[in-house]
Amino acid sequence: MTADEEPPEIPVVCADCGTRSQVPFDEVEAAVERHNDQRHDGDSVAEVDPEVLEALAEQVGRDMGLFD
């Protein structure tokens, strides 16, 4: 990624609120924490879309040769 490029956006979902948003990669952790603090008394309800996490874990595993 060059300095001119925007960071990728990551989908964040909250099943309790029924919401889904796109958050810049470098803001995901703070956005999830802020949502959970403000809406759910700090309970871990909002999260990065589980399908995205699974796909990322599979790609990292392949890149590391864990599936060979």
C-alpha cells in the first residue's frame, strides 16, 4: 500500500443491534471497543464479521504453510 492509498475497510457487525458497518483497518479495534462500551456496557457483542476473520485466518495459514 502506498501513502496515497486508503487503508482497507473491514466489516464490523453487531447481532444485538442488527448493524453492519465498514471501518478503516487501522480503526477497527477502537471502533469495536467504543461500540461495545457505549451500547453493551463493555460486553463483547460487536465484532469483525466472523466470515472475514475465517477467510483471513485461512489465508494466513496458507501463507505460513500450515496446510501443507
